[in-house]
Amino acid sequence: QVFAKIRTTLDNDLDLNKKSCFVYDKNRKNISIANETEVQNKSWKFDRILDEICNQSECFNICVLPLVKNFLTGYNATVFAYGQTSSGKTHTMFGSKCSEISATQQTSGNSNNLNAGKIESKFACFDELGIAPRTIKQIFDYILFENKNTGSSN
């Protein structure tokens, strides 16, 4: 399936008075190029369009969760993000800055480290996690659940 996710308008875009270069119809699953006076004849159809108010959780549940469930039963799955620079691919795949944790923060054993408290911040920003960390969490939750139910320690 092919989904289109419409990036949320950023404050910077509003400040610069930028206008959208396309129009979309969620019901018809259609995106068209727009100009000042008309909608041009170029349009694209998608299996589903996720609008600006679609959050990270909804995006994951709609687009990826079915793939993860199939993956856990033995099927291959691929999620591919494609789009123009600054269209929101990295945000969709990984999440916002508040959900990032560097390896040095994770492995730091120094309790006096100012960054040590940021490890817990990932849970405060769970809503902002992108597809990749949600997928990893889903897979490990499944493994833990299976181990608990089968009594396995692997």
C-alpha cells in the first residue's frame, strides 16, 4: 500500500507566509498540484492520505502496525519514506528531538552527568516517537510477551 502523510505546517512556514503547493481530498485519496488560480491537471492517488492533524501514534497504527504483526508471523515487511527535503520524513520515521537519546547518554554511568536525566525524557515524549522506535518497541514487547507465556528465557 502507498500512503501520503501531509506534514504539519511549521511555525516558520507561517511566519514566512508560505502557502501549500498542493490540495488534497482525503475521501477521494487524491493529491493535486495547486497554483494561485487553479488546480493543475497533475494529481496522484494513494491508498490513504494522512492529514496534518494525524499524530505519530495514528500514523504508526494505520501504516505500520499491520506490517509489524505480519512480520512477527514470518512475512517480510518494508516501510519506505520518500519525499522532498524538509517534507517530514525523518520526523515521521524517528520522531521529534525530545525522543532522541544518544548512545553516550544511554551508556553514561556518571550520575553527575547533566545528560543522565534525559534518558527518562523518552517516556515523557512517547507521543512523539516515530515509526522506527515504535516498531522496535513493538517487536521487543512481542518477544517479552512470548517469553513470559512460554516460560523461555532466550
